[in-house]
Amino acid sequence: MKYDWKEKVVLITGASSGIGRALAVELGRRGARLGLTARRAEELLRVAEEVERAGGEALALPADVRNPEALKDAAERVRARWGRVDVLIANAGMSTTTAGTQLNAGEAGDVISINVLGVVNSVAAVLPDMLERRSGQLVAISSLASYRGMPKSGAYSASKAAVSTFFESLRVDLRKSGIDVTVIHPGFIRTPMTAGRKKKLPFLLEVEDAACRIIRAVERRARTYAFPWQLASLVRVIRHMPGRLYDRLASNSNFRE
């Protein structure tokens, strides 16, 4: 079945910058109607203006994904304007670069609450209506970092592993519901999250390229999509590497600096 974005209503979280912004602008070019959420209202309004200049329609909905009521309200406002949410792209996320020797419980809690509970809250805001209509697609932006515990990325790797597993469970539970479930595992993307790294990031992609790849995966209704293929293939090998060997390799290959 052809995917016509002019007929789609999309809710994107974390839409004020990075992958979320790039997805919003590209989907605007394709004629989608977009509900956009993020905490930073001014940046969000600028993205909404970009979307409309690109040819789409956009509704800026400042909200913190950690607040389930705020997400429900955002989804309600999208439905009030356009009647439904066809696609959720749960993209909001944050990362930190902190070694386990300097573990900060508050910092780790922020990463996990935004990256995991934010996804749960986003899904809960749109799922009842999708179930009633027996139609829709849930998309989560996870990471290749979910495959193993990366150096200086304990909270981030754990949060993305939780997102991937949560969406796998959803996919099984919703198999006969008419709702498609897609989890995306990007590698390194040139965004504010990767800015300022001292080491060269392998197979680094421009954010506009990444957005187009993600959109193609959504259009295919892929169960999972990991990219770029070179890094995804390497990470799949590392995933099955014995712990002792992985520990030695990972301790000498830190891209979080």
C-alpha cells in the first residue's frame, strides 16, 4: 500500500532540533500535517515555520515528554485540528558522557526518564485512539548503542535498550490490531548530540540523510531498521562477542569523548 504523506497526520516528539527537526522539515516537504512537541517553545515555533514554508502544515505543542498529561493534551490538540494521529515518531531523547566512575544518579535519571518514560508517555497518548480506529503506526528512535553497554554511556545505552525491548513487546501485542510498530536504530548522526566530540565518529551521517532513511523505513512499515549498514553490521558482530573480549575492545574504542 502506497504511503501518501499528504494524507498523514504525524506527531513528532523532540522536534525542535536534530533528527526530530530534520524529520519534520522533510515530511513537511512531502505534504504531511504535523504536530510537533519539544520543551523549547521558541525553537519549536521556528521549526513549525520551516515546515509550513516547505509545504506542510504544523502545530507547535510545547510539552515535556516526562509529563503524561502534557502528551495527552498535545495528542488531543492534534486530533482536534486534524481528526486523528496516523503516525507517532517518538524521537525525544538526551545523552550524557559520563564514566561509571563518576556516576551521577540525577543525571542518569534524567536520561532514563526522558528516553524511556518519554516514549511510554508518547505511545500512551495516541494508542487508545489508534486501537479504536484499528489503524496507525508507532515509530521509536532507538540507537545502535542499545545493542551493548557502550563506554561512558551507561544510562544512554540502557535507556535505548529499554526502548527497543518495549517496542518489540508492543509489536507482538499489537500484531492483529491494525497498528504497525517500527523501531529505528541509527548510528552516529551529525546533530547537537554528537557535536564537540574529539574523536572522529565512524560512518557519520548528515541529519538530512538520516531523516530520509528513517522515512523510507516508516514507509516500508519495517519492524526494525538499523543504519548505516556498515556500522550496524559491525555492532551486530560485537553484540555476540564474548564479554571478556568485548570489555577489552570497548575500553580502547571510546567515541563518547
